Amino acid sequence: MPATLAAAADLASEIVVINSVSTDRTIDVARAFGARVYTEEFKGYVEQKNSLIPKCTQDWILFLDADEVLNDDLRNDIIRVIEANELAGFEMNRKTHYLGKLLDHAWQPNYRLRLVRRDSNPRWEGEIVHEALVSDVPVKRLNGFIIHYSYRDIDDHFRRTIRYARMSAQSYMVKGKKASLMKIIFSPVFSFIKLYFIKLGFLDGRAGYLAAQSAFMYTLLKYYFLWEAGLRLKDNPMEVHINRSNAPQSAVDACKDKGSDWVRSWHGNSSTAKATAEIRGLLLCRPCSHGGRSGCRIMLRLWAGAAPAFVMVPAWRTVRQARAVLAGR
């Protein structure tokens, strides 16, 4: 963040920072640059960024993440368009600094709308991942680029790749998308070919090759997570625990804060939607030593006549909510 603010401080009449309850020196650093800091629980990328807009009071808003730095050409072009006060939004390219070098081909081009007028109705839109800024005025491009210090090292890179793949799979699941065998086999290969050969990532050397490998892994895991989410319970090793009805209360209390954002259901037939649910068992698992799904979840066994239904809900959800999930099918 210090580099981000240092590169942009002399462009701004005010600096507004949304702090997601950080435990480092974010607040001290931001205030050293004269920023107004608002600490808010993380609400999701779209909601968090949209909460920033009403807090801005100047005519123009420049959005930057804490790992982004303006280069000199971009700074000069921003000054030019603000002085012209043109009724437009401006997007700028973003280049990734990775493993000690600036990548000129991998993940390129990567234009993002970041400079908007406050009176152009700017807002962030998107889903769980891949949010984007939009406005009601024409969009033009600026010279220069943002330097994106996205990953500290290879370990950080691939940990984030896994996290983003899971989030993307969640977004696909909300849309009702499925993971076909063809997509699992061919989409990761195409992602690698596109970044490494079509986008000329090989010209970035080993860093470009790693970027292409991460594109392969991201796509592969995205569809595997999506496929995993659609598995029926009878194919799940956790099924052996379903009849357990003596889960200790201490286990319930210990896991309440580690619930999953996923809601999944498995059902015997369509008649389950009409039944009055009766809790027959309770299971908490974090994670199973035998290879069950990780994450803390409550497994409720609900009966509908002779046909059982299984609803997996986050640990903090109530039985009433679980019944509502079942009744809505």
C-alpha cells in the first residue's frame, strides 16, 4: 500500500480507504498519507467496492487496489484527462510484476475501467469473482499502465489460483452450470495454449510458462470443484456417518464459526419437497480423516415418507432454513 499511495497521492484531493478489518499497519500507513479510513467487515468484492463510492466527495474517482501502482506515463495521462474534464470513463492496462520482472505478454492485455466521474453513476457489478466497474458514459483508454504486484512468490500464486478456482466454481453453480467431461479435459489445455502461445507468453520466459501453467490449473480446478459440488451423497464417503445421532455438543460449538458458503442437497425423489422434515441425525466434519469433504458443515437427515432427503447447510444455519431449502426444490 505505501507504494500505491505514494504514486497517486499528488493526483488526489482526497484519499479514501476501505479497510477489511486488517491486523497489520494498513490504517497507520493510510493515515500517514492523509487518507480517510473506513473499517468494514468484508462483504464480498462487489459490495465492498460499492460501499466506497458514496464516501467520495470529489468530481473524479480513481479506483486502485493495494497491490497496484501507477507508472509515470499513466499518471501524466490521468492529469491530462482530469484537467480536460471530459464526460467519459477511462480504462487503463494492467501489467503483472511476477518473479522479479514485468510481464509484457502473459495476462495481456488487461484493460480495466478505473477512472470515472462521480456523476456518471459508477458502480461495481459482478458475481463472487471477476467484478468490474461500469458507468453510464462512454469509455476511453489511457496511455501507460498499472503495475500489478499480484503475487509475492510461486506459493502465494498457486494458493490464490486454488482459491479463485473455487470461487469461480461457486459462481458457476449459482448459474446452474455443469462440468462436463469435455470441459474438464479440453478447457484447461486451451487455457494453457491461449496464454502461452496465442498471447505469446513464452516471450516472458519461465515466468510466462508458470503463468500459463496456472491458467491450466485454474481452469482444471474450477471444473473439478464444480463437478465435485454436483456429486450425489451416495457417492460421498461421508454417507457412512449419516445415522450418527450422538454428535457431542462441544463439536457443534467448536465448528459453528467455520461453516461453508456452499449449500448442497441430495434427494431421493421429487416427493421430498412436500414432506414435513424430521431431524434424524447430525454430523459435523472438519475435515474427515478418511477423505471426506473439508469444511465445517451440518448434515441434516430429513425424511419424507420412505424417501430420505439430505440437505447440507452451513453450520450456522437453523433447522428452519434447512427445511426451507428442501421445500424450495
